[in-house]
Amino acid sequence: MSKILIIDGDESFGFRFARNYGNRDEIQLLYPMKGIENFLESLMELPDNYDFIINNFDIPFYSKSTNYLEMNFKVQEFINERFHAGKKVLLSSQLVYSSSALPKNENYKTIPETEYGKTKIKAEQAVKQNDHYLIIRRGMTYGKCTYNIYTDILTAIRSKMPVKLNNNIILNPVLNSDLSLIVDKIMKNMDRQIINVASDEAMTLYEFGSRLYGSVNDDTCPFIKTYTGKNLDYRMDMSMIHKLYNLEFTGLEDINFIDFLPR
């Protein structure tokens, strides 16, 4: 049995990981329900006796709370300060890569074009200050128990009300249950490494929402395209994860999204 702390444990991956492995490992969840300051105070009060500290904290690129973006790396700095024992696992992002039409493997250059990507590369630099770490460059996470933009998408599908979705940033989606499975498999076996984790499909948020909408409705998609600047392509190469574990990621065509709709 391992003792695991998950930072931001109520959001998608964190919730799914705790649900999947809470009966096997001793898992503690910490999340910023009462504001950032109280969250950091709670973090600093925890004991330094965890085998793994998983940093799932994320202010996403589409968030309206851009004034909190720096917390994407500040939280990792706080983790470094408080916890000296145990491996640090950072859930980073594919937006740390430089945009190009080429699929990006783990050695591809990281010169982020977005402010969000810049905060994530700073988080990676921070976690590398530890003796033992693992960096997961994940795609855009979705799935049951996800409380972010996908909640808005699913609510819009049910109500047939429009929602604005970005259509110039290309990403790889990853189902949170797939992400949970992969992280569990690799975090105890890999050390001081970086690995891409997502499906091989690539699309914008608008395209993602349109495919979800089309899977349960026959009429015209109601989503509104938005743009945050120039077109940016962050599609990743998943060759390493396929080679290491011979796993297939869940594709959008394999999911019954009616099961995801809020009731």
C-alpha cells in the first residue's frame, strides 16, 4: 500500500484516480474549495510522509480566471517547499510544446506561445528540482466526474443552448479513466522522466464539442466558435506510451456520451 496525496483531487483525473485506487492505496485529496490562500495554508500543514504527491492543480487555458494562472507553477513550488520525501508527479500539459504541424514527442522543443503554456513549463522546471519526479504531459481531459469546460459542453448539449468554444488551438483529448490507469501504471516504475499521455486524435475544443453534440443530436451544432489569436497546433506523438505499455486509448467513437449528460 502506498500513501498518496493528490492536489486538486476533486477535478476529473484526481477524482477518478481516487475512485479507482482508494481501496488499494491510502489516498488523501486536497482541493481549493475555500479559496487559494486557505488551500495553500492547508497544503503547508500536511505531514511530509507521502510516497507520492500528485500535483493535479490546473488553471486551464480557457479559464476566465487568468489572474490566477501563475498558480500553475506556484503550487509546485509550494509542494517542493513542504514535501521532501516521496516522488513528485506533475500533471503538466501539451501546451508546453512549440506549435507546429508535426506530432511532438517528449524531446520536441518547449517554447510555449501561450501564457498558460509558459506557466506549465515553469511548473516542470520546479518539479525537476526534486530528486524523484515524473512529468505527465497530458491532453485535454474529459469524462465522468469532470467539472470544467466539459461540464459546460454537456449542459449545452442537454439544453441545446449555445456555448463559446475555442477553435484555433489543436489538442489531443484524453479520457480521465485512461489517464488514471496510465498514471497508476507508470508513476511507480518511471523516475525523472517526461511522458506524453493522450489519445492519438487531435482537435480543437469546438471540434470536440461538435462531435459530442453530433453523437446525440441530429440538428445543427449550437456552439459558437471563438479564437484566442493565431492558430496553434499542439498535437502530440504517443509512440513512447504505446511502446512501453501497448495500451490503446479510448476514442470518441467508443463512448456513449448520453451516459455523460447531466440529469
